Amino acid sequence: MTASVTIGTAGGLVRAAVSAWGAVHPQDGTVPLDWVVAADDRWHVPRVESTVRQHRVSGTPVVATAVRVPGGDIVQRAYVVAEAGGLIVIELENQSRLPVAIGLTRADVRAARLATPPPGAPDGVLAVMPLAHGATVRVVIGSGPPPDRLPSAEQVARGWVTHVDRGVRVVVPDDALTERLIMTRCDALLADADPSDPIALTLTAAEQCRLGERASAWVVPVADAAVAVAKEARRGPAWDHAVALEAAADVLRRSGDARAAGDVEAMRARLGAVGSDPCTPPDGVRFAAWLVRRLVRPTVAGADLFAGYDDAWRGRGVEAYGAPAGRSTIGAALRWHGARPALLWEASPPVKLACTALDPSWSTAAERGETLLATPVSQ
């Protein structure tokens, strides 16, 4: 079983935690909404069933929980929509061959057909609703439009994917990395400032600002976190200390506070060389920074493109757009002509670019261009 997942909307106030079996706990402290299934054989209680599986739809804050009943699965999807100031929605789909009934532990929800529970229903069930074979229905916590007029789980998931693609756009031939990046950025948009981890705070702020949130709201916590990161780095600077200070400078620059951004840039310069980036993906918001750095890694003079290139990607396209490197924004793409990679780049304003992992002999200070690199040696 996984830990609970936070659902919500970007910039919204309504949040909830979804447990490993699909119980929804609103963050406002109101009563949780749990669910059970009355199938042809018995009541199935997801909290204790061994057949429960859960995943996030495309890595987004749309949580799908499935429980097996005779003839197939009953799937519950929990998410939040922005309508009416924010509504928690539970979408239920019967993928089995037989009709079932869904038991709910709150009677104040809105749905098309709700009834009192029959004798023998599990303790805590306050309402039931029928769910025919192949049917999909929605249950809503809160007042607003009718449930059938609200966006579906699929629509909400697509919206999240589109939204988080507004930041540093990354294209890698690895679906697991792509989905994890979506998940990390969604989580960052739903996260609050946590001063106990100043590195995570600055990286979270940077992700939010690159995805359209106001940088001015982060000035004070990011400035304080940058000082804490610099102090911590005195005991031995690591890759994430450098990344955090670079992110802090980016946030402060976006807020219009050029002086504070310059102070943080000076802190970063004093760190000098830092430890190598980890070979395996780190947890939490550090993952997003780690992946972007594999494609565009800031240097003293500019950036090293595709420094973390994976040999498993050979022959397949890799791209990064809108990646910050100091005061420059970098876009780069890798295409292949047989065994040789073709590099396309754009840097605004122009800085010195290198591509040490693929062709150590190449560098440029041109603002944009393309070149055919040497055939790389297998790693």
C-alpha cells in the first residue's frame, strides 16, 4: 500500500488526502468519505481487501483505486475540480459484468441516486447508490453544479498534464521518467512552504513560479531558505545545494528583486565545485531538478547540454526547452543522423555552451544554431 496522495487544484484552497484504499479525507477537517462495494457475492471493503490496486492517472492528482469483485473491477477515481470554488469529486465506474451497489460513509454528498443502506451493510455506511454494469457515476462533496456537469477524471488529468508542461519542457524516451516528472510538478503545485527542508522549499517555489504562480509570494521564504542552504553547504557542498541556490536566484529574479537575486548568485559562486549529481533519481521535488540538469546543467560560463545523457537513449530524440542557466534561458534538442547526434540549441541571452558527455571537443557562444556532433563512445 502506498502513502496517501494529496489532491487539489493549482492555486485553489480545497485539498484532500486519498488513502491507499481510496478513502478521501478533506483537508478542512470534515468527515472522511470511505467506500464499500456490494457485489453478487458479498460486501467488499477496500480498506481490507487484498485485491485493491491504486495509481495516479498519468502521474496527476487524479487517484484511481480499483477493487476486484466477481466479473471484474470497480474503479474509483478521486480528484478536485475548480468549479464553485473547489469541489471534491469521486468518480465510480463498474468494469465488472454484473451490477453492484456502492456504499458511502457520508450521507451529505451529492449524486444522481442515493438511498438508505440495507440491513447487513457494513458499519459506518450511511448511503448507497446503484452502479450498473458499464456505468460511470460521480459523487460530489460540496455545493455546486450537478455531478454529471462536472469534468470527468480523464479531463482533469489531461488538464494537469497540459498545465505542468508550461514549465521547463522535457522530452525523454522514458515513459517512467516522464510520468514521474508530471507527478513531481503536480505535487509541487499543491505543496506548502516547509522551512524544515530549505532545499525542497526553494525547488518547490521555483517549480510553482515556472508554472505560472506569483513569484512575489515566495520572496521572503525563498530568501530565508537560500541563507539556510548556504550555511548548510559550508559543511560540504552537494549538488542539491547548488541547485537550490540557482532556483532561489531564479525565483527572486522573477519577482523583480534583482538585488536579492544577485546576492544569492554570489552565494552560489562561493560554493565553487560541488559533488556529482546522483546516478539514481532522488525523491520528492529534487527529482525535477535532477532530470532537467541531465539535459541542461548550468556552469560558471553557461551550460553543459545533455551532461547526464543516458546511453539507452541512443538513436532517440531528447529535448529540453525553457531551462534556466543563470540569467539565460536554454532550449536544446538532440536528433540522430545514423550513429551521429545532431544538436540544435538556442540561448537567450547567449552564453557559452558545451556538450561534454557526447562530444567534449564542441562548444559555442552562438545564440542559436545546429551542428552534427562526433559519434559518441558507448558508456
